[in-house]
Amino acid sequence: MPPVGTAAAVPAASTGAVATTVAVEQVGLVFPSRSGEPTVALADVSCHFAPGAVTAIIGPSGCGKSTLLQIIRGFLAPTHGRLRFVAGPGDAPHKAPHSTPHMTTVWQAFNLFPWRTILDNVAFGLEVAGVGRAEREARARAALAKVDLAGFERKYPRQLSGGMRQRVGLARALVMEPELLLLDEPFGALDAQTRLVLQEQLAALVETSGTTAILVTHSIEEAVLLADTILVMTARPGRIAAEIAVDLPRPRSMATTRDPRFAALFDHIYGLLRQEVIRAMATEGGGA
């Protein structure tokens, strides 16, 4: 499981940070194996993530979606290729280099501290960054209000439902005012009805925040509902099979799923994924 702390040391408040494009250039990752046969997780992945946009990464299980996200986050180093953060407006990855942007991550696991109140869980990253109590509590309250959890500040994680705990995780990431928000199957552990509601809430948040976001998901519906661009990955070793622009108008909600254009995008992506999923099942012996 990734580390609990999603927050890095960041400024106490946003100060007009430079927009950053994330450029992935021919990245590959090979894991050694005890049997002597290495596992090629990623092979020559090249793509870029435009500032202020939401990019979804979708593909069969085991294709390297989360692995790519962890390389971007800095938790894994690629075997070859490179990752660049590029400063400047627009989405062209040829502009001047930029230092690593401030990132926060929302994982599928809630990773909340059970002994801390909801307010203190959300304020944890700010506390680590040295933000004073009054400011961090004010910012934490504002972040909780954005995910409709005002009034739950003094509760503990055990007193909340799974969906509410995941909203706390989202508030904990957003309170850091990141340049780059990484979402790794954030709703994968939730029931279908809760997932639908949280998809709508997340869509509303990303549409108003302007934060660059990268979403790893198994759900075609979730990808089309939330993303501006969808990257479809092949079965292992993971490569980018297609890049699809989502031209559906915003704001989006579950009503968007009844738009014929939504259905067309869904069918197109499913057609691309189906063959990759079949190939992955054959390789893995039908495993998930």
C-alpha cells in the first residue's frame, strides 16, 4: 500500500503557481523476478498531461496504470525513459523545464488516521508543512465544505460511511491546493450507488478548481464523465494504445450518460479495451 501521507511540503497558500505540463517520454519499467524472468510492466510509454485538464488512464488489470501514476508521483523510478515537468501556459511539452510540481494523491484505500478527528485528518498535511493551527483549521473546514462534510469536523473515521471517508480523503488532498492531483481508483472500494454520487461530486470539483488531475480507473463511465482526455493502455507490457478527446460539454452529471455522444464514446473505448482485456486474460490465465 502506498504511504499514508499524501501531502508534501507545500506553500501555506496558492500564489499563482506556474501551470505545468507533465511529459512522459518513452518510459519503461522492468521488475526483476525471483524466477529469473523479469516482468516488463511498461514499455516505451509516451504521453503528456495538459495543465488544468483532467486525464483518465484506463486499461485492463495489470497493464501498469497505477505503476505509471507512481512513477509520476516519484515513488518508482523508470528503468528507461524520462519524466519531465514543463513550465508555461498551453499543453505543448517542449517548453522550459520546471521543478517538480506540488502533488497530492487520493488512493482507493482511505488511509485516514483513526485516532484523529476528521478536521485533524484533513489538516494533517498542512500541519506537516508548518501551517499555523488557526489557518490550517480554517482551510480544512473550507475543504470539508467543498465535499459536503461541513458539520462532521469533530467526528472520527469510524463514525463515517465508506463514501464519507473517501470524501475526507479527497478534502485532505484538495486542502493542499496542489498543482497536480493524482487519483488512483478513488471509488473502487465503494458500492455502485455511492460511487455514482461521488463521481458527480468529483466532476463538479474538478470543473471549478482548475487543478491538473490524472485519474486511474477501470470504469469507462467514470473516465468519460470526468476526463477531458482518455488514455487507453494495452495489456502488459503497458503502452498507450489510443488517446481520445472527450468533447462533451461541462458541467457533467449522470444526466450526461444519456447523451448519444456519451454512448458513442463509451462504445468506442469499450471496443478498444475489449481486445486488450481478452489478451490480458489469456496471458494471465483469466486472472483479474
